[in-house]
Amino acid sequence: MNTLLELLSLRKFAAKTLTFLIIATGVFIAIGLPMAEKPRYDMMSGNITTSYPGATALDIESNITSKIEKELLLKVSVIFIPQTFVIPSF
């Protein structure tokens, strides 16, 4: 390790070349990585399940379902949104 440091301190061209190789390798690897913020996927259908204990169907419709539908309808590819309310009995 000391030999490498001595070589880089005495020969500026070697230091610049090593620096360029490290940066080029980093750029090459960064280009090949997938983008985590916007993953690519094809989903033909989806299912959203919510739990709102003690709420009536009207509460669920006004507070949850309508907001989800509003966001989904902004997407061009959404064609049909069926609704099902299940009120569990305890």
C-alpha cells in the first residue's frame, strides 16, 4: 500500500489516471443501476383493502373510497372501478 501511495505522489500522471478510472467505473455502474424511484411494472388489476372500524358504509365512501377513486381516475389507463363494502359482524 505504501508503494502505491509513493508511486501516486511521485507520478502525477498515474494519480490522474487512477482517479479517472475510479470515476469512470462509478459512472458506468450508476448508469446500469435500475431507477428505484420509478420502478417499471405492468399491473393488469389491483385490490385495495381498507379497515375503518366502527365506520358506516357512508363514512367509508366519503372518507376513503372517493379519495382513492379520484386519484385513480386521474390515470388514463384506469377503466373500471368496482366497489364492495363488507361490514363485518362481531
